Amino acid sequence: MLGLCFGSEGEALAIAARINAIHDRVHGRLPEAAGLFAAGTAYSAHDPALLTWVHATLLVMNLRVYELFVAPVRAEDKDRYCAEAAAIEGHLGIPEGHLPRTFGELQRYVDGSLASGEILVTDVARTLARKIVYPDAPRVAAPALGLMRAITLGLLPPPIRDGYGFPWTTRHEGVLRLSAGLVRRLLPLTPPWVRYWPAARAALRATNRSGCPLHIFHGRS
């Protein structure tokens, strides 16, 4: 993601090619029924519908995290973010115009997908998610993992979180809000070399030198 957002155009294209190569290996047929999809339904990571869902969830989550832990985002900036991120379409084999160009389109697409019944948490997904959310780790890491768990689960839409079977109480909500408030207060005091990724700092320097705005994915100013 850092390379797609902040790398040169050549670097971004190389990363897109690597993503496509990974997707080449992800295909098959469902061994059992999953919601609206019957057993034997073919799937492929190159399916534009699946790629669109992954893209949309990344945009939604990035904006949600930023607004929770950093600051509100203006409506016009949300629209610009969606429009610039859609530039990846052709490089992943997604038909032009398939990805949402505005935040309103993004919201309508995600809400419609969740309401359609297409998005379902299967038993396999629950097994994998539990291994990720509750990893094997030394006991000394428990407090940090607990905080990360609260943030991860708190950012999920409630129907998806319930589908995974993860508990969510007012205590969990309190931990999430407390951590977000603490981060928002500390960020202004954090030096840039800690606050920003090296790739982002390098892209910002290049943008300042050229005097042109930085664009997502194109990687050029």
C-alpha cells in the first residue's frame, strides 16, 4: 500500500504486477454452499466484483481509522481520495468506472453489498479470524494484543463482527474510545520522523520540490 500510494509510477506498476501474480494463484470452486453461493460456484481473485469489494473495504477502513485516531476529513477530501484510488482499476483488470469515485458512491456500494446477503461470514472465515485476532503469543504481550484486538473489532461493522462471533461490550467500546482520544492528543506532539512513514516523507519532499499535488497510486506529482 505504501508503494502504491507514495512510490514512483514505475514502482506502483511493479507492485500492481506483483498483486496480479498473487491473484493468479487464487481460484477454484466452493467446496460447500456459502450464503447465496451454491457449492461448486467458481471463484477467482481476478473477479472484478471481488476486487471491488476488497478495494471498497480498504477505503472505508482507512477513512474510518483516520477520523477516529487523527482528525475529521472534509467531504471534498473524501471524494478526492476515492477518485484517486480508483486509478488502480485498469492495472488490476477492473473495468473502467467499476470503482466508486465519490464517498457517497462508496457508502452506497458498501451498504448495498451488506444488505444484499452476498457478504457472509463462513465457518472457515471464523476459524481464520480467530487465529488472527487471538494469536499464540507470550503472556507479556497480552495487554498490547488486547488493545489491538479492541481496535480491530471496534472498527468492524456490527453485523460482520456479530457474524464472526466476537464479543463487543461497553467496556470494549470504552477501550477503543480511550485509546483513540489518547492518540489524537499525542499526535501533535510526535516528531514527523515518528508520525509519518519514510515513504510518505519522501513523497512529500518530492511534492514540495515540484510544487504539484501528490496523487494516490500514480505515485507522481
